[in-house]
Amino acid sequence: MVKYMKKVIGIVLLLFAGTVILNGFMPKSIENSLDKEEKKELPVVKSIVDYQEFTIPSLTDKATYIMQAKVMEVGDTLEKEMAVSLTENPKEATETISCPITPITLKVEDVMKGKDIAAGDTFIYYEDGGRTSDYIQLPDGFFMEEGMDIILFLNKEGYCFGYQSMFPVINDQVLLNEMALDYVNSDKVSEMDTENMKSIFREQINNPISSFMQVKDFTNIIKTLQS
């Protein structure tokens, strides 16, 4: 379950406190939208979403869909009303705020979980964040661009669970996060200097060393957890 900042005031202050650019890098999809319209300086802020922490087994169980897919199109940002809790209990959501989401059209390459989708289908994934008239909000995790290949753990509405549920695929290898490294067999893991990585994901990776596993090995882990 997603919960948001403890106080609505805190959210507003976060949105307009100042400009934050991830690694000095602006998503091309956002850059392109700025080129199309009158130039306007907008604050760039980090995601305000706070996701429940998962392990690989619990995330596999929680997700309705687990798929490897290629990004075909990045849509225009929409506004969605989100429930907000003014306490530490997300079940006590008594207020709502408007949050940006961006529809991402995916071409499904492989399905690891999900009964009503198959390889070759298109699927709409909703990325938290995007460009609004007042600010640009970065997602919690990788921001999608056309041509990216990625494994996603999604809920039934097409939303992920933040960075922990996004696994870029680079040359038939899956980029692992810390949560995955805590679970998978280290004998199946290889490492690479991030600066030597030839991928459009590279600019979004902060760690100097990146850890990888073959797609087939990662897929086998996910399918075994469901057996």
C-alpha cells in the first residue's frame, strides 16, 4: 500500500522548496515537452511517494503483473487524486491531493505473472511523476524513455511499487538492486563499472559498481517463487 507524506503542508513545501535535478540529468521526454512550449523555468522535485518495502518473495506475491517489456511511447502527464493520511497510519486517509502520473505504453516481451496478458500485447504502465504547469516531478525509480527494456512488478491498475520493483534489462542481463542482491544466489551475479555501461539507463544509476544477473536466471527465480 502506498502512503504519502505525514502532512499535506509538508507535501506542498516539498514541491516548491527548490529545484532538484537527478544527477544533473533531465529526462528526454521532459526536455522535448519543454521544447514544444513557451520556455518556462519550472522547479524539478523528487517523488513524494513513500512505498512499502518488499523482499523479492513478498513483491512477487504482491504484484498482479510481472513482465519484461519495451517502452514504446511516453504519454502526456495526467493529474490523479490521491488519498492522503494526516497521521502515520495510511489507512486513515481523510484528505486528497492531486499528483502527476505519466502513462507509458509498453510492448510486452515476456510475462512472469499475470493471467490476462501475453507476449506481444501492449500494456499501459503509470509512472508516478511528470511535467505539470507548475513543476516537474521525478518518479521514485527510473523514468521511462522510448526504447528502454525493463522488468516491472505492477499492481492491477498498472502502477509499480517504486524503485524496488523496476529492473532494467541491458544486453540480456538484469540490473539488480539491493533488495534483489539480498535474495539471489551470488554465484549468478556479475559486476561492472557503471561508467563503462553502454545503456540509456546509465545516467540514472548512482552506484559506481552495478550488479547483473542473466534474464533467464532472474525469470526462473520469479517463476519458482510462484510454484
